[in-house]
Amino acid sequence: MNQNILETKCLAKSFRGHYAVDHISLAVPKCCVYGLLGPNGAGKSTLLKMLTGILRPTDGEILFDGHPWSRKDLADIGALIETPPVYENLTAWENLKVRALMLHIPDERIREVLELVDLTDTGKKRAGAFSLGMKQRLGIAIALLNRPKLLVLDEPVNGLDPIGIQELRQMIRRFPEEGITVIVSSHILSEIAQTADHIGIIANGALGYQGGMPEIGHLEELFMQVAAKYAVSDKGRQLKEVG
């Protein structure tokens, strides 16, 4: 039985001769929170966009639930990358209803995901009047409508206040109990330390570490070691390994 929901084999993406993602091999166990750590510009978003079909890989392979990834697998993948895709003139229910109609999903599922993201009491309030944290949760609700096996979240806590961050963290931790594997990217070490079971650390497009969460207090040291191992050359576009 395959224990990984997602694997990549030497996955790469180049732009004008520069590898934004440099032959990365990930292994994401089922029903966990996998934290993808890296500085801004490390290649996290590019990697996640390949996993969700937004970008086509230059090289390598993606395996989903034990088989080669195809666009059909997007039915089992939910994603929130960059801005939450909400209609600001519609309520939370109406936003979900638009998506549900496209996917032929019953209203009962709308009620379920609103409960999952704690937006059941928003009533007739339009999404444009939501806080940033509420918009993030609505975006996650939209990604959950099709009952995905894998949920991909790119920097979901960006711009949130401490209360919003705590609410989102608690929600993400519950998803594996629902049978949903979560990949969450961030450059905030403390957030991943409190959220993830497994981590991957990338710097300048290269995967420098993958495995379980280090002991308390050692994540920052590990992160800095990975960041220091890879440096950008004077030309600024070609990866160079140091040491």
C-alpha cells in the first residue's frame, strides 16, 4: 500500500535558463500536515503551482496517490494559492453555491464546509466586508468543496493578525482527522513548527532537507544551515552549492 499521497521525482521548472525549482524530490505522507519552508523567492509557489496544474514542469515527474499525476487528479486536489478566489459582492454561502453548481455538489456539502471553516454565522454579510482571515477561510472552504484528498495552501497566514493565525492553525491541524493531507508553505518558522508533522526546506529552488519536525528549538538552526548551503552566484540567476 502506498503511504505517500504525493511524490515528485526530480521535479524542475526553469524560466529563461534559470531553475526556479531545481530537480526536487518530495515525499508527502498521507493524512499529515506537510510544511514547505523556505525564504521568499525560494521557489515554494512555483513548486505548488506545478502540483496543482497551474504550471507545467520543465522536467521530472509527479505521482499522486501512487500513480502518475494527470489533470483528472485535480478532482482530488484543493488549493488556495495567492489571493482567495471570492466574489466580494456575494455572501459566503453564495460564493460556495456558485462553485457547487459548477461541480454538481449538493447544498449539504456547502453546510459541511462552512462548519469546517467556522463561517456558519456570517448570514447575509458580503465577502467584501469580511476580515482577511475570514476571506482566507472562505477560500479554503471553496477548495474543500470537492472533498479533496490533498489540500495545498500557499502562505495562508500572510497578513493575518495573531487571532486569525491561531484560528487558521487550529483549522489546518484538524484536516488530517478528516482524511485530508495538507501541504502548507510558509517562510515563518514558528508557524510551521506549531502546525506541521513533516517538513521540507527549500532554498534557491533546491530541497535541502526533508523529514520529521526537528526537536524543539532546532528548526531555526536547520533552516539557516539549508539557506547557507545554497547561494546565488554573482550573476544572480544560476544556483551554486556552497561547501
